[in-house]
Amino acid sequence: MFMCRGDVDSQLCHECIGNATQHLSSECSLSKQASIWYNECTVRYSNDSFFSVVDMMPGFYMCNTANFSNTKSFTPLLFSTMNLTADEAASDKKKFATNERVFEFQTLYCLAQCTSDLSSKVCGTCLRSAIKQLQIHCDGKLGGRFLYPSCNVRYELYPFYRSINVPSPNELAPQTKDSISKQDSRFLEDPFYLSYNCSSNHNTITSKNFNLLLSYLVSNATAGKLYHRVIMDEIVYGLFMCRGDLPSRLCVQCVTNAKDRIFSMCLSSSEGIIWYSHCLLRYSSQYFFPNIAETSPMYRDINITNHFISDQNLFTSTLSNQLSELANATGNSDERYMINSLKLNDIQTLYTLEQCTPYLSPQECISCLNDMISTQIPWSFLGSVGGRIIYPNCNMRFELFQFYIESDEARSSRNPSKEAGELFAQIGFILFL
């Protein structure tokens, strides 16, 4: 049996089922029964009949690592909306429903779905159990989902499902007109300075060792590295990370520029970070290499409107799905770097890039990127497609123009399966021997 998410069109459904069945055939060829979950579809098989019978084993959950600040008000709204969505799905012919609720200038998005062979009563029982498990495992989190073989529920603070009310699939997405992104509106060889942050703590690093640390970083960039970290005897810590598509000469140029600027700007500070379009450079007198993602200091450049957009737009749902799926792909890649392009219509193509520092674990990288999607993109005030967000450990950018290098060599070594329409995030699979 297969089930595609109720908002997914037939082409995307077919592609997702193809990926899922191929994965099952390679991983579970000797198993009597198995289930696999993707964002857009679920596939399962068994040597025992499971039609018209609710199956709540096994269960699978995922939660956003970030917490909601006002859980006292948010939790009742969340679960009342989830229960309403479950009731609507159980009574719906397609066994699928979505709902949105505005909360503190944010929009809560909820989804519930059952396999279409279930009766309304059985579907409702399955969804209520999934919601209860969601409350147990993801209480207070900014997003989460719980999946059974027969039903699933999910909520997020971004539009993860596609609008069913958009009149035309060829609707043009509004393009950014007044952000820094427009100044960097094509791939530029010269690194574009974005911002910096210096701590207010008095610097205990000597000027000599500060300069020596930065010189070490530049020398490693010159050696052809796109990422390097240094620990000096004093003790001083430093790192640089260049964008994953850059040739060495452009990485060297960016790190050199960053070194000169941060030395002049942060000489009296014990730690600092500087961001360019091509790289970031960071130093500190404190250790900052654990496998834990940091969310500050942050740089953000996104076109935000001054009015609340109540209706879900096609471009926001498409963008959020692309960013979320690319986050999973980035975290699971060896280089913690991924790009993707998706043709939106006859005129526009959406280009996205996500990257983490290599020492982050896959899950920490995914969590770092998902935190950006959930907390740093104001979806209900997003005025256009175009912008970037940079944390110390991860970054993302999305535009309606190509801002990265995409050569045949880069495609084969860094981006093996990123043709438009081929980006699917596998959630998990269970097999039984």
C-alpha cells in the first residue's frame, strides 16, 4: 500500500513512490513486512493483510529541537487545533485535513491524515493516539510529527504543506527588490562583505598572537582547504569556512579579506566573527568546537513586509518544503553542503543552498538549519523570495537567481541527485525480518 500526502500532486506523488519503493527493494528485499516514510508519501507491504484495520505499530516521531517560549498559551492552542484537524480528516472522504491558527504574529500549521481504507471511527482513533504520542514526545517544541503505518499528524510554524487554494500553479513568486541580496544578484568573484560581531569582553589575546592566528587560517586556505580550525598555545581558537562550491583561489581571497577586516574591527575583543558572501571567519579565547549548534550571533537579510499575510501563498509553501528537505540532505551529506534548483514556472527557478561546519553531527546540522526555518524566517511577513541567514555553525540562502557555481565536477562530487523534482527527504523506515 502507498499513501501520498493529500496536498501533493500526481507527478510528485509518483516520484516519491518511485524513490520509496526503490529504497525498500534494496534495503528490505528479504523482509516479510516493512514501512518507509518520506515527507510526501508512505509505502508499506506485508505478507499479512492490513487493509481496513488500524495499525499503530511501529510508531515514529521527530521534533524540532527549539522550544516555544510561551508554552502555557501555545500548548492548549496547538492541541485544540490538532484535535480539530484530526476530526476533519476522519470525516473527510480523502482522510486528509489541514488547519492554520495565528498565534503571537506567527502562524501555526497543522496536518492530519489516515490511509483512505479506514473508516471514520477507526481513523479518528488512530489520529487521537498519534496526537497523544506527539504531546508526550514533542511537548513545547516548535514543530513535530508522529507517524503510524495507518495515520500521521504534524505541526510546524512554517507552511510545510502546499496550498490547495492557489488558483494557478504558474503564479509568479515576488522577487526581492531592496535587500543586500540584490547587490549580490549574480555569482561574483569578489567576496561581498555582509557583517561582523565582536564581543564586549575585554581581549586577553595579544595582538601578536591574534595576528598569528589569522595568518595560520589564511595559510590553510592557501593550501586549498575550504574549512580549517586552529588551536594555538595561548590558548586561542579560530576557524574559517568557505562556501562549498568555491575554488581555492576565491576561498583564499575571501579569508584574506575577512582576516584584515576582523583584525581592525575586533582587536580589543576576546572573540569575534565576520561574514562574507563567500566565507566566514571566527576566533575566540574560549573553546567553541563541540558538536552543538550555536544560534548566535546571527546575520539575517530577508525582505519582510510590515503587514501580516493571512493567506498561505504558493511561494512560501514551496520554499519551506525545499529548505526543509535540503536541510535533511545537507545534514546527511559528507561535506555538510548541498545546493538545489527547482523550476517554479516557465519564468522562475528557485535556487537554494545550505551548509554546516563539518564538525557538526548529522542531527546537529539538521537541527541548526531547521531552527532557522522555524524561527528566523517570518513566514507570515515574508515579502518575497530572496535572502540568507547565517549562524556560527550553519547557513542557508535562497534566491530566484543562481548565486553559486554549479559545474559538472561540483555536481558529481558534491551534489549527486539535485535535479529539480528529485529532492526527497526520507524520514525513516522500519523492516521486520
